[in-house]
Amino acid sequence: MKTLMMLASAVALAMPAAAQPAAPDSAARPAFDAARAFGARESLTQVSLSPDGTRIAYVAPFGARGSAIYVAPVDGSAVPVRVGTTDGKPDRVRSCRWASATRLLCSVSGIIGNPRLTNISRMIAMDADGGNVAVVAQPGTGRELLGSTGFGGSVIDWNPGVEGSVLMLRGYVPEYDTGTRLAQTKRGLGVDLIDVTTMKVRNVEQPAEDASEYLTDGRGQVRIIGRAVLRDGYSTGRRLYYFRRKGNRNWEALSETDATNPTDPAFDPYAIDPALDIAYGMKRHQGRMALFSKALDGSGTETLVYAHPEVDVGGLVRIGRNRRVVGVSYATDKSYVHYFDPAISALRRMLTRALPNLPMIDVVDSSEDEKRMLVWAGSDTDPGRYFLFDRDSKQLSELMLVRPELEAVAMGTMRPVSYPAADGTMIPGYLTLPPGSTGKNLPAIVLPHGGPGARDYWGFDWLSQYFASQGFAVLQPNFRGSAGYGDAWFQRNGFRDWRVAIGDVNDAGRWLVKQGIADPAQLGILGWSYGGYAALQSAVIEPGLFKRVVAIAPVTDLDKLKSDSEGYSDFVVVSRFVGAGPHVAEGSPARHAAKITAPVLMFHGDLDLNVAVGQARLMQDKMKAAGRPSELVEYPGLDHYLDDSAARETLLRKSAAFLKGGPAD
């Protein structure tokens, strides 16, 4: 998320605390409406298990755009109780976790400002029944020179060894001189110990202007600091890491990383194992990201922990309130975990046997003693459900569904496939066919992912499943420029090497036709973010291949993408990522609107911090000037993700009608 160099004054994000039970679902169910069901926001977005393992707290939709916090006993002895709400205008609850057995600590944020947007966040503490609500106060007394920082802090250690307290990363802004010694003069990110009941604060790490990251050992000790290398107030993408030895307060050099270098060979620390006295981090190994450890005893010894011969290591798998590292994830055709912890590995095998139809399993939280575990499980045809697993009794109890409105709906199987690009390279992807379909001569959609430094994964996808329910075959290509397949596959990224990336996307459409899956007269393309860019640019370089184009929150001009970042801290990083040269003009669909022959439908929120709404407005203006059929649907008050059930329902309904060749009703 971007951060303004000069933050606007903070807004108060209030949260009602009146507790009330969740309303029973006694109304008769209406006839099934696919756009409404698939477009609905997930019934819960984040779940946390109390330290004693007896209660859960979860975040659920509230109203059109807001959020609600519920608390419920895991044994089902009482209905969930709503203990707090936000209205989503602009504030939403992003997460809510147990800071102690009786107190919750929740992150609330919202995007404000027009035209200059910024994200304002605050941390709010409350009792488990919704009482004693308190905002974790910003450092200082409210007389900040540049206005209160928009960053409300984030927890970096939930179990620092002081009962009822957490370690938080917090932003400091200097204050006006009040004529007393009370003015706060510090600037930058520091670490504070916060008592979530009394709201008392004790500084642990002094704020520093260049500080960008702190890592703890999960036991309350800050052992690593990341310092951003700045230029004229902008981040250059370089970061210097330092560490402390056990029992020592002195910082020593650990590594230096560069986010603008796609083949950066440096060690990037992610977590600390205090028992082994090492840092876990990612580092390139034979052209792919691998997991290494680095000793924190001063020897600097690096050890390869795990590397996969075909794909990048994706990230760490962690567990418990101490967030201890138990394994590492990676994805080939499907997602997998390599476990270091034999007990957790055995637990995973046990859960796999108990849930044979839900191969995607994740332990999302646990009790303090790790005897009770909160487990999420899902598949390509199941949006997911939460379970409580008792390791002593070996009992597994289902708690709730992520998308109850889709529980009895037939889904299309997502099948890993590969197809040849024009140069013979085999491109991996996922094909979803309509349930019960013959798989031949269907209306079809190529659905390129966002990023471009991302990839698609096997699993439930609400977009592809909706269109499959409407009779479409859907192909999601992991084109060259996608992340996760190593440096050679990523190349310079999907903007600098857009010709290769977009060529792979177009080859996906040709393959669907050649295989007899797609009716060539009903072949369309739909994408979100970079995927929206890919949809538009594909229509520029090969007019007529795709008969209809849908672009959601698309990038349309690469120079504008860079200028849109001016005034934000990541301006230099974005500029280097996009680069300069002929590819910028040649790869900007808004500059070639006259070449597009297919009708275009676009959607964009006007509070989009990732891709400014001006990108879609520019494309719409250029299409109209060229006399090309195009429609832009704007959503006031929504960000990049259009996280609003009504907005998504409209998006799905209009897109399906449009892609079938009719008007976007």
C-alpha cells in the first residue's frame, strides 16, 4: 500500500461497541441468483482463536460495505455476538485478534482524500463482549507538524512475555514547539510495548526516519531492523538489514536487498528462530527463490534450508501465538508445504485423511499451548470452511463456512493444463469448464491475473466459477512475467517485457480455439489490474482474436502509472519497475485505442490506491475519440478490490451479458 510523503490530518475511525447477537437466518431463501451469490462478500474474512482455545473472534460483512466483529464459543453453546461495527465509509475492520484471553486488538482502516488518496489506519482494543473500547493513541499530543500519521501501527509480536501486552510498530511525527518540554520531536518508525487493557505505552525501539521493518524472535526481543535507503524522501528500493546478538543491544550488518533488481542475490530476512538463534529468509538459488537460514551469532553462516527444482519457494508456514516457523510453501500445479516440524507434519497428514475432499489445509491459529487448532480447508470446488481440531481428543469439529450461499451449488473442476506459446514454450495455467459440460464449442474467457509480479493458483476462484456457472470455459494462464517460476520465467517483468507476456495471453485464446473448447465467435478476455491491462493490450496487438474485452481497474498508460506515484514513497521503485524506452509508448493501450476493434467494458473504483481511476478514464476518453465502442462503470467510494457485494454483483451480471454478445445490462 502506498504511503503519502506528506500525510493528511488523521480522521477518527469510530467503532460502535454495542453488543448484540447475530440475527437468525429465518427468512425464506429467494431463488438462486448466480451473480448475487458469487458476487457476495465472504461471510467471514479473518478468524482468530482465543489463547485458551474456547472462543473465536471473526470479521464479517456489515451492511453494504462495512465490517462487523463477532465473538462466539467454539462449542456452539451460544450464538455469535456482534461486538463492534464499522460502516465502510471509509473505515473497515481489516483484522481482529486476541491480544489476551479477554481483550481483542483490531485494525481498522479506510482510504480518504481526493484526488490525493491515502490510507488511514488505527488499532482499536476492546473487551471480548464489546466493552471498554479504546483507540491505541498515536505517539505525541496531537500537535504534529504534518498532521497525525496515517499509519496506526501494526503488531509485530503477539506474545512478548508481558501478559496482556503486544509489541507494535508505530509511526512518530514531530510536533509544534509548545513552549514546554512536552513536544514530541521524534520522527520515523519505532517499536512500543502496548498494554491493551490500560493502554500504557513503553518505548522499546526509538523511532528512526529510515526504519522500515523490525523483526522479533516471537518472545518480545527485537533482533533485526530493516533500514530503507532514501533519496529526496523517496524509497530507492534498497534496504539495509542489521541484527543483534543474544543479550546485546548493538546493531551489526546482516544483508542488503534491492527491490528494483529482479535478480537480487541478497538474503532477505523474514523470521527468527530464537531456539536455533537463526534468521530465516529468502535468497536466490540457481535462478529461483529458496529458503536459507543465517546465523545470528556473528559468524554470518548461511545454510540452504529448502529449494525446489522447478518453482520458487513461496513463503514461510508459521503457527501459534509466537508465530514459530514450521515449514515452507511452494506451488507447482497445486500448492504444497514442506514441513520442518515432525509433529505438525504428522498433524497435516492426519487432517488430510480426515478431509479427503478438501486438500487445501491451513492451520490459521492455535491456543497458547497449541493443543487446540483453528484449521481452514478448501478446494477448487469448495470456497472453504473452518474447523476446530483438538489434538488431545483427536476431534475435528466444523465451525463455519466461508461462503454459505454457495454450499449446494455445483462448481466446475479447475484442471491444471499447459499450452504452447508461439515460440514453443509450454505455458502453465488452469482450465475451468462449466459443470456437466462436454467441454467443446463453448463461449470462453481468457482470464489473465493481476500483478504482474503474481501468479494464479489452484483453488476456488469466485470469478472463474461464476463464469463457469454461466456456461463459459475459463483459462487462467501463468504467462511469462508471472512470479513463482524463477528468474528466467519472470524475465524483466510483465511491463518491460509486455510483448512476451501479452503474446502468451493471446496464445491462450488461440489454444482454446484449436482444442475445440472455445467457439471462436464467442471468445472473450477479462482481467483485473494488470490483467485488465493485458486484456486491453491483447486487443491492441491482435484485433479480432477476442470478440469482447472486460478490464477491471486496468493500467492503460505506463508513463501515467509512473506519474500517478509521484508524491508517494514508492515513486522511484514504480518508475524503475516500469522503466523507460520505446516499450512504454508501444505498451500503453490508451495510446493505441484506434487499433482496438472489439467492444470494451471497464470497471473502476474512484478510491483506488493501486491503479488510479484516471487510468480507466483516460482509456474511455481515447476509445470515444477513436469512435470505438466502450463503457466505463465507476464505483464511488470503492478501492482497487471493489469489496462491495452490490458492486460485484453488478460487475458479474453486466460482464456476463456483455461477453455473451449482448448489451452490458
